[in-house]
Amino acid sequence: MTAIDAHAHYIPAGILDAVRREGDAMGVSISPGEGPPALAYADGTRLRPFFPRLIETEEARIAAMAGMGLSMQVLSVWTDMFGFGLSAEKGTRWHRVMNDALADLCHRRPEHFAWLASAALQDPVAAAAELRRAVREGGAKGAAAPANFGGISLGELELDPYWAAVQELGVPLFIHPVDLAPGPRVRRWGLTQVAGYTFDTTLAIASLIHSGVLDRFPEMELFLPHGGGALLWLSGRLDVMYERLPAAAGGSGAKHPPSHYLRRCHYDTILHSGDLVRTLVGMVGADRVLLGTDDAFPPMDRDPLATLAAAALPEEEAALIREGNARALFGLG
């Protein structure tokens, strides 16, 4: 039995090597200090130090995967790294470095890793060009975008050239939350990860629905982490407000109620509950759910196959979630 982790993060050594060599040209540097490295950006942004497992050796990551019963991971970098305050030129160069490092890893270890490409949304035309390059030349299996850009939800940004490229290439768009400066209500007790991130995803997909992006690009499919955030659980309330919100108060630009778009999305199993995974499958269908871990962050599912087993699904549905859906969505063969 094989299993594919559709949601995992990793920073190849080549990225940090590039920062040391040419960081000034990209507006990115490594902060001085002992312990795991941390990135700093020309706009003054400083990130938390990398979790050690995020920058572990390739051999260590492959061994950890084997310990979880995983044969492959679909990788993206840490969304906080995207460089939201960089100029479009520097941001484009930075994302090219990150994409090239992931491409190199996956070309050398194709039996273990596939990857998702990022791009600098500061310039949507350049972002579209970088995505096309990453997919056509680098073998990226999808796109990775932040749920918000500088606090603005994706659907409120003018990104049609980028959405057009995602649809044209026929790859899924992975929307991952980001919060560089958590507010006071989520700073304690892990509430950024529990609630802040999941509602960031929810706001992003709701904005894409209401702004009409999913109608303008009807073949673009989305992959939402952490079981889709609160989207499914709030879909009834979203529908009610779609019907009742007057145009003067910012009525929706969507052609259909929000629940119509639920099966335009794919969802991972990172819910830490077999009961919730079973409920997720009941709401969207087993063909829309993929195994995930969120490796290597603190809330990761350290035993994703046990979570799936606890859902007590029929074997044909469990097999889709374990491997089949990831192969189909990402074109893994």
C-alpha cells in the first residue's frame, strides 16, 4: 500500500544557499544569530526562525515519511516566505529561486517528491509568466498562493492574468493561509494555527466566490488545506447572506449561492479526527478529499493514515484519499 501526502512543506538547502550568494539582489537576507536561520526582508519584515524539520536533510525527510507510511509528498515552501513587501522585480527573482530549488529536488527524487510553484503576486502578469515557466520547464504540479496578500483577501485583488494562467495550465491552485503579525486574540494557546489560519482560508475562498473569480475561470480547481477551514461548516450561513445581502451593502457578484462551489474545491484530511474526516467526505464526496500532514509545522498530523483509518470509510473511498485523488489532481501518473 502506498500513500501520498498532498500537503507538506520543505525548504531545500539550495534556497538558503542562494540567499547567502545573491540575497541583496532579491531583498532577502539571513538574520545573524545562533540556532536555526531566520529570514529578513528589505521592507523590514523578519520571520520566525525555521523549525528544524522544515530545513532537515532530504534523507531525514524521506525517513520521516517512511515512518508515517508515506511514499510521496507534494511540497510547497512556507507561505510566510513569499516576500509580500518586496518590489515586483525582487519578488519575481525570489520566487524563481524558491521554485528552482524545489524543481531540482523533485527532479533528483521523483519517487518521493512533487512540488507546487509560487509567484510574486505584486505583478500578476509576471506571476503568470513564472507559473507557466515553473510548470512547463520545471515540472511543477500545481500553484501555491497565499490566502491573503498584505491583509487583502485574494478575491479582492486584480489577479485575472494569474488566474488565467492557472486555468490554462490545468493545474490546481493550493491556497494556504498566512499571518505574519497575529493579532492579540490569537497570539496565545496556538489560536493562530487553530483559528487564525483556518479562517484566513475561509475568507479567501469566500472572496473568490463572491468576486466572481470562480465564474470567470470555471475550469480552475482549488485545493484547500485543513479540511477547507470553516468553509463547509459555514456554507449555510454563506448561502443565507448571499440571498439576503442587498446590493447597496456589497451584494455578491457570484452567479450561484456559495454552496454551489464546494465541489470546485479539494480538501485535505488535516482535521485530527476520524469523525470529522468522515463528515467531510459526506459533505463533498470521497473524490474531493486528499491525505495531508502539514509537515513540518507544530499542528501537523503525525499519523495521517491512522486518522484516515479512524474515519472508518469503505476501502474504495479510503484508497482514493490515500493516493488516487492526489495522482489525479496533480497528474502524478
